Amino acid sequence: MNSDEKVISIETYLNQLPRLEDKLRGDIFYRGQSNISYNLSPSIFRGGLRNMEHNIYTQILTECAHEFEECNLHNEILSKMQHYGVPTRLLDVTSNALVALYFACEGNYEEDGSVFVMKPDKSYIKQYESDAITILSSLPRFTSDEKEEILGLASNAQKEILENDSEETILKFNNNKIIKRLLHEIKKEKPAFENIINPKDLLSNYFLLPRKNNARIIRQSGAFIIFGLKDREIDSSLQPSTFGEGNSQFYKIVIEKDSKKSIIDQLMVFGISKATLHPELYKVAEFIKEKYYRA
């Protein structure tokens, strides 16, 4: 594998992917971005929207309440919002390397693209019903000032845990009024949730494996990174410490800008296109129109 070589075709891309035995041994995720200069950052942390998360989340639920009637979990609400382009603290990733390559090639044709290859420690991969995911997906219910307060308390508690008795520190942390409010929000979704929030969960980013309950997630082999309160982006250098300790492995593959359109044509042969990845009618219509305009 030569990660310094720019990708000019599917073949050169496959040469830079993890070996088959590595794929079989663990979960590997990919993120394709059409501009190599972009870091990994969820949309709510871009363009000055970070302080508006609570307002955006609340207004969408108010104006489009009928759209979320079948969503029983906070992370399902966030996933649906992400699907429709609402800024959230989720970042799309995929378990399909060719899907990531498509997104690295779609658009920004004057810039090189990139695919991030991420093999996190298994402790940072969570199913949609996990307690850690419930904690983080409840955060949009709080204002910016409230989240800053929670961040300060969690950071101090985590520091104390490293220096002193962890059980006593966690109990003290959970006795704070704002943390009790967070627990109350969590228990609306999970009445059986233990009355203990681990401050580490609030400071971590996790890979979220969502329910396969919509066509786009299925077609894109989709998953997410859900961001906690500590990081607003993952630097493109992808230091493993970003996702905590353990056997984390990360690197970036560069896609040559002049090869993007030919790679998209190659991907079509493998069934990867705008129409297959975006099964909504308006996206399929766009794909067909573009196809015949080129004919």
C-alpha cells in the first residue's frame, strides 16, 4: 500500500485500501470528501451554527412534527434530520470503500479529493441503542450555554477520575443540577437507564451503527460519527488519540482531481452512482437527466 500515491483509477484506489485479512478482522469505516482541505467536522459545527443547535433541532421538531412520529430514539431523530440536510452533530461515514470513493469524486473538480480510512478501537463503535449514543444524541435538547456548562463539569470530572477515586467523582458529577436534567432527558427515551452518566461519554466521539430503516442508509452502507462535547472537528492528520486509546488506525487517501470524472464513470460499472446512492425520485431524475445530456 502506497498512501503517498494519488488515486487516478479504481485500481490504484484498491491498492491503497486495507488488506482483506484486516477487513475481515474488524470494522473499517470510510469517509469520502471532494476537497482534500476539508477536515472531518459535522455540519452543525460549520458556518457559525454551533450555538444554534438547540434552536435548529427544536424548530424542526416543531414545524415537521409529523415527520418524526415513528422516531422513538433521539439518534433516530438526528439520523432523519441528517438525511434531509438539517445541520446535526452527526458525520456520515460508510462501510463501503467504493461509496466513499464516489463521494470523494463528486464535485469540486478543481480540487483533489480524499478518502479517510478509519479503523477505530472496538470500544468506540456503538449500536444505535447503546447508552453512550443515547447520552450524546440527547445533547441537542440543551442550549449552547448549558452544553458549555456540561462540558466544563465533564472535563473536570474526567481529570479528577485520572487522579483520584473514580466512583466517588462520578457520583459527585451526577449530583450536579444540569447533569440531573440531562439524565431526565435520557430517561424519557430509556426509563430503565441507570442513574449514572459517565463523563467520558460526553467527551468522546463514537461510531454509530444506525438502524437500517431508510433506503439511503441501506444503499450507502451508512453509519455515522456522533460528536461529543470536546471536539468540533477531527484534524485531517487523523491522530488516533482523537478516538481514544486502543488499536485505532487512520489514514487518508488522495484522489487526483483530473481523474474524478473518469472514476465516477468506472464506479457506474460497479453499480455506484447518484441514482443508486440517492434513491429519492428527485435525485434519480437528476442522474438520468445528466446521463442523457452527456449522450
